[in-house]
Amino acid sequence: MDQYLIRRDPFPSLSAADPKHQGSTGRVFAINTNIVFKCPLLYEDDDFLTDEDEHEMEQAVEGMENEKRMFDLLKSHPHPNILHAILCVPEGIFMPRLETTLAVRLAIPCVADQETRER
């Protein structure tokens, strides 16, 4: 992505300074101590976008839409070990905020034995 591109924030109350985590295709914003908001990474200025940038944004939106479909399926078939969505909106997904990451959790021996971590 071009360094001159300006990220498009999903809501006016969220800014680029607020993300809890940013990946190659999306961002996660901390809303409060219990909720995060996950959204695709989008850019504002079409004048600076290359075809590759546009393709990456389309992929990010498509991936988010796939994730929303999976959460819709999980509503009718919940699983105790899979995180659920609180609310899916056009801009992204509101989700419960966890205390730690899966990688940190699995590194704690009392949480999971070796067989569980490998699985």
C-alpha cells in the first residue's frame, strides 16, 4: 500500500490512533473493556489507489463478509469453544473483548496440555 493513503475509519468516534490491533486486511478497535469492533482495512483517497490497493480492499471486505456469514451460521449452531459476534453491521463486527490472546493462553501449561495445543 502507498504510504500516502489515508485509512478510512468505520465511525467518526473511532480514529487511526485507537486500533487495538491491525493486520494486513483489517483492524480491531477497543470500544470498552468488554467489546471490540473488527472492520476491514479501507482507504479514503481514490486518487492514490493502485489496482493492487483496490484489489486488497475488495479482498478485505469479502473476507469480512465471509466472517459475518460464519457468525450467522454460529447463531443457529453455537459452539462453546468458538467466539460469537455480538452484532454484525455493514461496517464490521462487534465482538466480546477477551482478556488475552489465544497464543498467550496456550502458552500457559495449566490451560492446555501439549495434545490440546497441537490440536
